[in-house]
Amino acid sequence: MRADSRSRLREFQARLTERLAQAMASPVTNSRLGILINDSRWLVDLDEAGEIFPLQDIATVPHTHDWYRGLTNVRGSLVSVVDLSLFLGGGPTRTDRDSRVLSFASSLDFNVGIIVTRTLGLHNPAQWRSVGSQLVDENEQSWTPISFSALTVDERFLEISPLGSLPVQALG
């Protein structure tokens, strides 16, 4: 990666981190972090969103479901990496140079991140309309709210091995 590309990436990440911190500091915010997984738009509550970091080397773990991509090292801590699209029955998450891993908030006490094709910034869906479980924005784009805290208690999400002996919590 060229130095100017790295510099722009660092600037983007710094601006996004600053916007996240500002949104989380505001007591009346309705902001959600928008993420793209393949062609699907998702909204994550800022209270449940952790750090966004580059998709980097992931060490695979044998005898795990295909949606459990493995472990990665983030500043000396192991983070379990999950392909949410595969977990939900879709195809593998497409990745490119803009892809990231979005970790769960530390308050959830769950050292896991999901692969996202791209981050889409902060959105305030308060004025969007609901269509079933979807929210539709002013541009007629559908968004699906996702709860990381619900995933932390989902039995299927907790069992990363088809053999049933490797809980995600033990590895991350």
C-alpha cells in the first residue's frame, strides 16, 4: 500500500472514530453505524459497536463451522472473526481493500468481530419508515437493524464447532 493511501486510510479511520465518539457522547442520539455486508445494508446500535479495524491475517481454526473464519491479533488480543452472511445462510462476505472487521463493544464482554464489506458511516433512522423488520431511508434503501447483544446469547452463534465442543467464548 502506498504511503498516501495509508495516510488517507488513517485520516478516514480517525474521522470515523471521532464521529463515533461524538455520537456516543450525545445522550439523545439515535445514530446507528451503517455497514454493508455483500449487498445488504445493516444498522448497528452504537452501544454495541466496538472498534473497526482492517481485515488482516486470520488464523483458521479446524473443526469449526464455515462461518467462523478464525482468529486475528488486534494489538496483542485475540479476536474471533465471524462471517455473518454465512452464519445467516447467505454466501461468503465479499471482501476488498475497503473491507473491515467490526468488533462487538467491550461492554458486551464478547471478543468477536464480524467481517463487513464496507462501513457506511453514521445514520439516524428516527425519521425512516418501517417495513416489517426493515427500515427504509429517504433514498428508498432498505436497512436491517442487527443486535450484537442478541448474537451473544444465540445458541447457534455460541457453538462454532459442528461437534459442539468449541464455544466461541473459549477462543476469543
